[in-house]
Amino acid sequence: MTTPVASAVNPGKTLGIVGLVLSIVSLQPFGIIVSIIGLVKSKKAGLGNGFALAGIIISVVGIIVVGIVIAVAVSAGVNLAAFCTEHGAGVFDNNGVTVTCGA
């Protein structure tokens, strides 16, 4: 008769899952921190943690995407402000795009 082998308890698994969920629901800064903590705890126990690794990857990608979106939005805002400063108040056509500049 064989005795079942007890599986090792992964101390970082729950943190890895929480970090992954946080990274998916657009809380990437928190997701990356929790995922890193979970991965470190798992590695100290000599175990892997795919959930934590996925949380780290998704968080990093999300942070990069948010950074790009912010950069594009700021650039567009600066260009719009420069256009309105140059042309003054009114409604203008700028290469097929209607631009309304306030007073």
C-alpha cells in the first residue's frame, strides 16, 4: 500500500493570486508589489508561483500602456493649447477636425 505524498504548501500562492487579480482590475502598482512579495515567498520555500509571475508581467505591461496613453494625451493637450493660443477664441477646422477654442 502506498502512502500519499503530502504536497508542499506554497506560502506565496495566495499573494500571487491576489497580485494577479489586482493587475487585471487596473490596480497595477498594487498588483506588482503583491505579486513580487508572493513570488519571493514562494522562491524562499523552493517553489514556483505562476500566478505571481503572471501578475508581475501583466502589471508591467499595464503600467507601460498607461504611461503611453498619458504621454499621448498630454501631447495632444499641449498641441491643442498651442493651436488655440495661436488662433484665439472661436471654432476652427484643423485638417478636418473641428476645434473649439474658448475665450
